[in-house]
Amino acid sequence: MSRSIAVFVLGLVILGASAASQALELTGPLSQGALVRGQVAPGSEVRLNGDPVRVTDDGRFVLGFDRNAELRQQLTVLAPDGSRRQKTLTLAERDYRVQRIDGVPGRTVTPSEEHLARIRQEASQVREVRDTDSSLTGFLGDFIWPASGRITGVYGSQRIYNGEPRSPHYGIDIAAPAGAPVVAPADGVVTLAEPDLFYSGGTLIIDHGFGVSSTFLHLSGFEVTVGQRVRQGDRVARVGSSGRSTGPHLDWRMNWYQVRVDPNTVAPAPTAGHTP
């Protein structure tokens, strides 16, 4: 090989390495409430607004943005060759509905001091479970809907119970008959199965890895136990009306650690108001 050809080939190798170190792909809507998955060169480090983000060995990661996330987010990628890339993510601002719900049991709208102590303990338990930081990779695949039925509540809506404004709704409500099956939307491991939490009644959480989890509320029963590994489509629970509920339905929620995200950003959109 002549010296000129050798230099040319070496130049291509260097250019190729440089391009790989700068690679950054994002999948998902850049908006408030979104779960966004990404790809960088293997061995890279990722930071969101200065905080480290866990990355798989092959360079994949996930980010979550809450209901009222700042519209400008700073993503930094530190490549294996030492190069640094900074990208400003501009999120789309979302408008949220106002939803009025009457006929809710009064004790769940204005709980007693005794109930407040229970609520705080249960909230702490759920937060601890949602902080699970496993190496599972179920979050990387496509998600499916966990139940079929009419959509009666959406992520982010301002809830007014019995005429009193309360916290926003952070899930998707799917109306379905009591006892209807609930299936795993993606692969994972069951990390919580509580039959009677104050607000959410029968509550199940599945860890999909890297901080991503699905939570199912108001259940009437479980088909799985804590620690059980599940595959997408496996039956995990039954629809109910436990906790703060006015009728049988499934409330499906998703989190990235403590960040509450919209399941609609990873699952196909419902057709004609119904799940597929």
C-alpha cells in the first residue's frame, strides 16, 4: 500500500471514529410528559441537566419529562474518545383538560388525620419501589395496551372531585368490566402487589428497567406475585373499582423513577376512543 493510500485509509478511520463518537439518536415525542429513548456510541456517558443517566453497554438510554417540565433541557454526551456533545432539547408545551368527577366517596376526597397517616406511609412505599434501578431492558421494546376499553381519563388532566380541585391525573383510565384481564405492556418484574391502598386500591407495579415502571390501579385481584418475571402480554391482574373509584376501570400509569410520564408516548394511540 502506498503512503498516500495509507494516509487516506487512516483518515477515513479517524473520521469514522469521530462520527461514531458524536452519534445521538432520540426516539419519541419531545414534549412535556414524554418518555424518550435514545442511542449513543457504546461506552458513552449521558447527562440530563448535569445529572447522570444510566446507559446500556450498547449505548441505549431513556429519559422522562414530567407534566410541567421546563421546555428547555440540556443533554450532554461524553464519548469514549473524550469528546463532548451538548444538545439543547426544546420540549413542546402541552395543554391539559379539566375533568370533573362527582360521586366519589367523601373519605377519599377529604381524608381524616388517621387516613392521612396511612396515605403518607403508602406513598413512601410506592416511591421506594419506583426508585428501582434495575438492568432490565423491557423498556426498549414497543409497549402494548394492558387492557381494552373506552378511554375515560387522560394523562395530565386537572381533576375536580365532588366540586373540589385536586391533584392532576397522571394515568390513562380505561373503562372495562370488573374482572377483565390486565396484561403486561412490556417485559419486566413485579415489584409491588398491594390489594388495598387508600387511594388506588389494588395496586400493581412492574419494573421495565432503567427506572421505567408501569403502575396499575383499582384492581380487583392479581395473577402474579412480587419478584415474578413477566413477558409482554402475560395476564398480571384483573380490572376492579377499588380505592378512589366510581366504577370498574384500569388506571395505567408510567414512571421514569419519580417522574410521571404519559403512557401514550410509548404505546400506540387509541383508535376511535378505544384501545387496540
